[in-house]
Amino acid sequence: MKTTVSRRQFLRVSALAGGGMLIATHLDAFGIAGSLGEGAPAEETLNAFIRITPDGVVTIMAKNPEIGQGVKTMLPMLIAEELDVDWTDVRVEQASFDPDKYDGQFAGGSNATPQAWLPMRRVGAATRTMLVAAAAQEWDVPAADCETEAGVVRHRGSGRSAGYGELATRAAAMPAPDLDAVPLKDPAEFRIIGSRIPGVDNHAIVTGEPLFGIDFTLPGMQWAVFQKCPVFGGKVRDANLDHVRGLPGVTHAFVVEGGDSLNGLLDGVAVVGESWWATNRARRELEVTWDEGPTASQSSEGFAHQAAELFEGPAGFSVRSDGAADDALAGAAQVVEAEYDYPFLSHATLEPQNCTAHYRNGRLEIWAPTQTPQSGRGLVARTLGLEPEEITIHLQRIGGGFGRRLANDYMVEAARIAMEVEGPVKLLWTREDDMRHDFYRPAGFHRLSGGVDDQGRLVAWKNHFVSFGEDESFASSAGVSANEFPARFVPDFELGASLIPFGIPTGALRAPGSNGLAFVYQSFIDELAHAAGRDPVDFRLELLSREVEGQGLDPERMRGVLELAAEVSGWHTRRGQLPRGTGMGVAFHFSHRGYFAEVVQASVSPEGDLTVDRVWAAGDVGGQIINESNAEHQTQGAVLEGISQALGQEITIEDGRAAQGNFNVYPLLRHAQAAPVEVHFLRSDNPPTGLGEPPLPPAIPALTNAIFDATGHRVRSLPINKHDLSWS
């Protein structure tokens, strides 16, 4: 008999030495607390979130890794709001990785807000309830006659008041309320949620305090570099280790034998020394003979050739098939055919991968800027033969994640090197290491056919998608959902895929999959609108007006943001008044629970010089925006990153290795290229969701559609700088 149990949380409170209270939650992961009767289960998991000291200072632990998305500020805001404390009295500390205390310590998938929205608020509300109960007991009055504001409990009838610090010790002895039943504030009462609060680390960042993994040092620490085969997965045959060991400042040089998993420990040569400068200088004299393996025969040019051959035959397997797409295309009034492609992309995080490790007495201590510490600990334990409990991980602020630090290859490399070195050692990658040993956004190839009827309605859609993987299993982040729009919205729809086996490491990049698919799908929809003689916004609105069933994009929510984007950009008036060579493009996309539509205005000179003039972004991420300023910054950053990717970023594979190794050949968006991004939110009656990723995908097709509007040139492959955009 199968039994379904739920995960529940219970408040746990204790008094602090010297006065005050510590508030934590017990996570009953197996739903067994009820079967054990009164009291806690035998094994407790405590999430220590709040510490209130007699001076009234409230310390809130930020459990999730901070990768620049503002979670270190946002999650404590949820607690502070329901606790009803003045934000100026709040201190935020970064928690270390501790699965016995904290649940879900990771950053990725825009999950922080939806997962924390209710649990964090309940912790704050329950703590406030206990403080009120403590005051009511001390004053011998009903708790219902007391109220709170800015860290103070007041009795309405007598006017008596007490600060949280005064009440904390007594509150620690009060019965803990049921977290599932504790009353939460009406949003109309919010004072912190919905406000503009600067990031808690802002001052430290701009004044250069050492917060990031790359800044971290320990007394007596040595520095390491790790040379891997330029061809992915290659093996070490031989190296001039004796020569390198004799170079100034070098203390160790040795071969590391790795495995075959591209996201684990690979073969390489470690060089350790007294300073990173000395160690990296010695690396330049390192000579390694490699067994490059079969991936050395692979290239971007070869992948494109294979895709072209696969397009000549039927798709390898069906992802989705509704109706009869071929018959509908044969009967369509207008048929459009096109091929689209996009390249591999590097994450290009401004902080290269790094990790500090110290192995002593059979235990390993790690300081790592990782998005997934639990996965990292597991990888290190499996690879090095340790028990997970023998590994301690301290979370460092991350100088850009974007999905790159979901993988923990740099962590296991540092840990392996530390086991050969006495004292702490810091592994620091160069920019070239970072770009040439990334987990790339996969390239992709699409052959599309679409049909519109004599009323200008989209009636048929067919896509042969060539991607990477084996059999019918897509490589990491190389797949497509069966519900990817316009699936469900076109009666005769066919999506098939063919896969190319390869040896290139791929992984999630901000808005995984969507950052490539949106370019293709929203660009081709624009082509169909043009063929139908329809306004691109109106064409999309008609599509979104159709009744559909099944999971995926909610048409009503997407219509809302599309209409808002058209309104704030002046789409129906401004577009017709633009000079020649200036155009407006529109696109929308649903990803990671978020709905965004964006309009880009771009200008192209007759000689083909492109300028992005302005962007309007409209989003629906639920009924509440937790931190208004951070939400705007996240949206602006995502839009500008999408534009940066579109303009000139491309990783080309040559002889099984990445050709690009630094920003001179992999250009990031320059300050002068950054257009103003105007952000608008549509508040819907839905729980709040994350928005670190959803604003990115529409930016790319909105830009390429604007280029078409300005010049008549249809951009069907990225990056844009490969194309001649000149016009006359």
C-alpha cells in the first residue's frame, strides 16, 4: 500500500545565553511528526533563521547562495515584514551550507521567491505572535488587545509598550504557534514588501570589501592553477613536472587523474605555489602531452554540416504532433519556410571559477562560490572517497552565476589538489580557463514551415529541430518542451527532433533553452505576421485569444503583458512615425513561471551600424513585487544580457576545443551600447514568482524583429555581427 505524506514545518524556539531568543523551524521531511504524538521527531532539522538580542537587533540568516539576484536581501525582507520590525534594525548574515539546518540551499531556476514566499513569511509571523504573547503575559492583558509596529509591542488600552529586545527572553519560553495556521498580513499592510531596499552588501561591494570567493584568503594559503586538456575530456600522457617544480615560488606540481564525466574531475596537471602570480607564471612553462580523444574531430562547422544533412530527411523522433501539419500547410493561403540557428554560448561570469579548500585530519573544509552546495558536496565525496559529513562548505558571494555554478567542477578540482598540499590552497582559474572549460549553452538548428489562411490566421506549424544528444535523450539544456509556444495554439502542429552525438560540455545558461528557442519562435512568428499582412502585435494577440487546454503558457496573462508592452511603448502610434532605418520589434516568452513581453527600438545606419535605442519590458510575475528596485534591476540586467548575447557572442568549436578565450573575441555589452530599459509590472492575482530569468528570452527576438522593421533584413542566425545590415 502506497502512503503519501507531506513535508511540514514546526517552529522551534530557544533562549540565547545572555538574553534574547533564537527562532528556527523544524522540517519534518517525512510527515511523521503526527504519528509520534506530542513533541518533536527523534531526528530534527532546524532552520535557524532569526536571532533577537536584548538590544533590539534582529539578525536574519540568508540561507541561499547570493549570485547577484538579490536573494540575500529579498528573503530576509519576507521574514522582517511579517515580524513587523524596522528594517534599520535588521542585520543579515550569510549562512554556511548546512543541510541539517537549512532546506533547499541552492540558487537556480528562479525558484527562490516561489519557494520562500509563504514559509519565510510564516516564520516571521510566528515570531511576532510569540513576542505579542510575551508582552500580553507580562502586562496581564489579552494578546488580541496588543499590536506591533517597527519592533515594538503596544497595548492599545493602556498605552504600554515594549521593544522586541526587552521581550525576547520571555518570548523564548512561550508556546510556539502552528506555522500552517499563523495569520499573515494583508498585502495592504505591507511596509517592507513592495518597497525599494538597497542590497545588504551594496556598501561592501562598492568599497571593495572581500565578499566574493575570488577575494577570500586564509593565513598560510597557497595558490593553485589546474591545466586541463584543451580538447574536452582529453587525458594526460606526460608532463615536464621536474622542470616546473624547480621554478621560483612553486611548491608542488603533479598529475591529477580524473574520470570521464565532463561535469566532474577530469585529467589535468596541478601547479601550486606561494602566490598566484608565481604559480600562473610557472604554468606558462608547463608542457603537457595529451591524448585528445575522439572529441578532437568535432567542430561547429561539422555540426552545421550534419544539421543540414539531417534536414534532408525526416525528424529522428516526434516531440509533439497535433492534427495534420503537412495537410494544413498544403491548404494554406500563404506558406513561409525558414531555417534558423544559434551558437554555443559561454556564461562569461565576471568572476572566474575559484575555490579554496583545506584538508586536515581526514576532513575537508571548502569555501566556494557555488549555486548548488549540496550537489558539490556529493560530487567531492564520491570522487575523493569521503563521507559527506566529513566535508564542510562555506558559501561565498558569487560574482555572476547565470547557471555556470550549478556545476561544481572547480570545487572538486580544488578539493583534490588540497589533499596533496599541507595547509589551505586556493584554486583560481584564468579567464581563458573559464571560457574554454565552460558548460556552454547548446547550439541549435531549426527548419520551420508555417501556414496562414486567407484571413491571416496561423493554421499550421512544422519544426524540425536538430540539437545534441543520443537516441532520444537531449544533452543538458539542449531540449525543447512539447508545450513550447505556439504548441496548443495551432491546430495542426508538428515538432520533431534529430540529435547529434557530441563531446562538448553543455549546461543551463540564464533562462535555459528559452534563450535560444525564443529567438527562433518569436522571429518566425514575426515572419508569418508579415506574410499575412498583419501587425505583429495584433497577430500575436489573435493567437493568444484562442481557447486551449493543457499545461503551459496562460494566454490571458500573456495577453496582458503584451498589451501593456504595446501601450507603454506607443507601438500603434510611435512605430508609424519613425524615420527610415529605425524600427520597432516585439516578442514575448513564458519561462520559469514568468510572463514577459518586450518592445525594442533599434536604428541601423545605411552602412549597417546598429544602435539599440530603447527597450520597453512588461512582466507578470504575480501579485507582489517584493523589492521594487531589485525587480527593476533584475529585469534590466536580463534584457541587456540578452541583447549582449545577440549582438556578438559566439563560442565556436574547432578541433574539439573552444576557439574563444577572452573578451577581445567574446565581447560583452559595453556601457555605450546599453540602451535604457523601461520596466513595467502587471500585477495579477497569482503568487509571486522569480524574475532573474524570464525577462531575457524576449529581448533577443524583439531586437532582431526591430532590425527587420528598420531595414527589411531578416536575421535568422546569431550573433548579429555576422550579418551585413547595410541598406539603401
